Amino acid sequence: MTTYGFDPAAPSEMQSWLVERVAEYLPDLGEAVDPHRQLGEYGLDSIAVVAFAADVEEQLGIAVDPTAIWDYPTISELAEYLAGELTELRPQPA
């Protein structure tokens, strides 16, 4: 069972976590990562996107197709998507 330091089904908490993760891929940015700015505007290339998707996949314990980064181009949108995916995977109370 995967454990998190946040509630991954809460989009706001997922968003905060993703902001931190993206910042690690942009060490020379010099400003805070804006969750409403398109990730492509930060200059993430396809190699970085594949690595980022693999990192998120490993941390969350779910499959994350790198194309999801382009399908949900802002951290805010990606957080909503991933939180929804995790919610669907949670066992429902009987």
C-alpha cells in the first residue's frame, strides 16, 4: 500500500505536491512555479516530461502516461485529473 505525506485525493494537496515536484525539474527558474501556467511555458522538453511522469507514477503508485502532462497542461488541471484517478482506485466502503 502506498502512503503519502498528503491526501492525494484532495486536488489542492495534490496541486501543492506537484508544484514541488515540477520545481525540482526547474532548478534555475528563480520564481515560484505557478499551478495555472502551462507546463510547456517552463521549457520542459519531452525527456523531462517522461521523467516527470515516471516520478509521479512511482510516488503515487499509479500508471501515469506522459501524454497526460500535455492533456492536462497546467499543474492545476493535472492535479484534478490525478486526484480523480486515485479516488477511482480507492476501495469503496461496503
